[in-house]
Amino acid sequence: MKKLLVRFVRQSPAMVVAMVALFIALTGTAVATTSALITGAQIKNSSITGADVKNKSLTPRDFKGSVRGPRGFRGATGATGATGATGATGATGATGATGAAGSALAFAKVNPDGTVDPTQSKNITSANVTKRATSAYCFHDLSFTPTSVLATIAYGNAHNSSAGSEIAQAEIDPTRATDCAVGERIEIATANTNPFAFEPAAFYVVFN
């Protein structure tokens, strides 16, 4: 070290000035270089950690799209919306296949005079019905043997004195129905209940 100082002292004044100037120049460049901003290109990927970041220096905006917090609580159910407008009527569907024939042995619509409406009847014709007494309709010469019969008054029997109060009574007797002749074991009787009186009326009958 002493030898270096001796050599430095032996230098000429001009050389000393030049060396001092060079020293200042070099140290100034180093200071300038170390004080310059560091860019991302100078930082090795994945080398910065949380310990290198100043606390509270980052904001939520800095983490947008990269960090997701825990799922929040489910919100309350919203109010039901208004009912929407009724949609347009759909096109008419194709006609379905014809259903199987009914299981009734026979049925008929019988008019007040005892005749049968052929458009609303099956296995019953006017030849199978005889009107006896006031409103006793007797069935005979049938092509089947029924075990039950159900009769109901046809709607709107305008000829009755009190429309809407009519009834139909049905009977099957092994030998002979009450008001019928021998061999006529099925009888339908129609009546008015206000006041009660036997009166002729149109009715429907079904045999099984």
C-alpha cells in the first residue's frame, strides 16, 4: 500500500488531475447506473416473492383476473317475475285412430211413442219395443240375454208437464216384467215426480 502511495505522489500534477477526473467519472456512472429503474426484462421469471413486495403497496385492481377469493354466501331468492303473455295457439293435431267398439251388448234411444232412433242404437230396433199402459216400455225378442239394464231420461222432454223432474225406472224379471206381457221380461217405466205421475218420455237404455 505504501509503494502505491509513493507511486501516486511521484506522479505529475497533470497526471493526478487526470486520475481524479477519471475516478469521478467512473463513480458517477456507477451511481447513475444503480439508480436507474429496473425493467421486467431484467428480472428473472418467478424470482420475485411476497417478501420482496412492500406491504399494502398492491391494490385489488392489481389482482383482477388472477386471484379469486372464497365463494360468498348465497343471496336471497329474488321476487317472482310477472307472468308472460299467452303464446299463440298451436296447430290442430291429426285426428286420432278410431277407438275399439264399446262392450255394451245393446243400447238405444227410445222415443215417447216407443219407437227407436236407429242413429243412436245398437242391437235394438222398434220391433223390439212395445209401449203398454201409460208409460211402460216392454222389450222382447232380443238377440242377446242381458243381465243388467240402465235407463236415463233424455234431456228436454218438453211434452212433460214439469220438464226436468222426470225419472226412468228399469226392471229385469226372469218370467215377466210388471206391466209387460208374457215373454217381455224387461220393462222401462218413465214418470214425472212433481207431482208423481207416470208419463211417457224419451229415454236412453243400455244392456249388459
